[in-house]
Amino acid sequence: MTNIIAIANHKGGVGKTTSTQNIGVALSQLGNKVLLIDLDPQANLSDAFGFEDVEVSIYDALTEKAKAPIVQIRENLDLCPANLDLSVAEVELSGITGREYVLKDIVDTIKKEYDYILIDCPPSLGLLTINALTASTEVYIPLDAQYFSMKGLDKLMYIINQIKKRLNKDVQVAGVFLTQFDNRVIVNRNVAEMIENYFPNKVFKTRIRKNIALVEAPIEDKDIFEYAPSSNGAVDYMKLTKEIQAAHS
Ligand SMILES: Nc1ncnc2c1ncn2[C@@H]1O[C@H](COP(=O)(O)OP(=O)(O)OP(=O)(O)O)[C@@H](O)[C@H]1O
Ligand SMILES: [Mg+2]
């Protein structure tokens, strides 16, 4: 069975893209066949792998202009890139019947080739994120350990529960992880405790520490394992990925 995982949080800048990239690379290094789908019009995930302003993107597949473009970027690792065209997809799709299932239909045709498909969601709860949640078997929520992160969680859980009820009964929040974590910061420690209470048994043990190499790597079109293999970022993402893999074995 293919594990289809939406990496979602409508709060911006919490580490969705950084996590999609590096968990994806780590899963592929552990021998899994992985597809990453960039579903954010900002196209940060595509940029992070060196695919800027691609001509054909997931937008063309969602709007039936072309087949989903899939490029191999590493051994065992493929990418379906985004571009800015995707910013009008929500408006274009809003009038069609079955608009919540468009991505699912695309994913269903390609999923058998993969062990894992990770979907990098945009920072909103609009139609693109709803398509990601409808196409997925699981949702992972990255959270930066700030008080504001707690504020949006009720809204996010409400949307996920609505999708469970109406569009995709199988989807579940399978994991929550903390990013940009600094154990010396009291707020970070307090929020970590609050999150563990909010999501009992869902929070991964591995916390992704604040690490400048994670900021620098995508600027060089590299993942963290290429850019700084002994950095805290590389160590933490490999550890988190092993937890994720263990949860599926
Ligand atoms: N562990 C970390 N340590 C330090 N910086 C980080 C870490 N994780 C992510 N960042 C940086 O924080 C910023 C936001 O991260 P990222 O783009 O992954 O978040 P996002 O949730 O995808 O954002 P958006 O909501 O805009 O899509 C980036 O500049 C990224 O390099
Ligand atoms: Mg992002």
C-alpha cells in the first residue's frame, strides 16, 4: 500500500516545505520509492531542488491541460513540481463538480509506483489543501514551538474532521512534529508540553532543532544530507524519518 501523506498547517513558515524535502530524501535513502508533490503556488519545494519556473507543473494536471509532470531528482526520488500558475487553480477549479477530488484522481493513477507520496501544502485551508487532504491516507502537522502555533490548531482540526466526515473517511492525523526547536527557550518547552497534551500519542519523539544549515541548503538547491550531512538538521530529519518508517512497518 502506498502511504500518501499531506504535510499541512495553514500557519506559514512552520517548516512544511523543509520537512517535505528532507523527510522525502531520507525516506528515499532508506530504500523507499518516493514521490514529492509540490502543491504550493509559492513553489518553494520545487525551487529547493533547483526547479524554478517550470513550464509544466501540477497546475496543468489539475486543470487537465497536461499529464502530471514527474521528474526524477535522486535515486528512488521523484518530484511533481509547482509553479506560480497554481495560484489561479483554486479559482479555476471552484466551479467544477468534484473539485475536491481532482488531485486524488491524479494520485490514484500514479500511486502504485511508490511506497510514499508526500504532498507539500500551501499555508492556507483553501481548495488546494482540501484536495491534498482528500487524496491522502495521513496528515502530518509540523509545528513551530510558538504560542501562536496553538491558536490555529482548532481550525485545522475542524477542517480535517470535516474532510473525514464528507470526503475521505480514512484520512487521519498520524503525526505531529516540532520544528525550529530550541530547548533553551522556555516558550518552546512550554508549547511542546501543550502540544503533547493536545495530541496525545501523536507527537513524534524527534524534535527538529533550529539549525541554520536547514535555511542555507535550499538556497544552494540542496537537501540537508547533501549540504551538511553532519549538521543537527541532517541528524534530526534522519531520526524523524526512521520514526516515520517504523510507524509504517
Ligand atoms: N529547523 C529549522 N531551523 C532553522 N530554520 C528553519 C528550520 N526549518 C525551517 N526553517 C526556515 O524557516 C523558514 C520557513 O520554513 P519552510 O519554508 O519550510 O516553512 P513552510 O511551512 O513551508 O512555509 P510556507 O507556509 O510559506 O510554505 C525557511 O526560511 C526555512 O529555511
Ligand atoms: Mg512551504
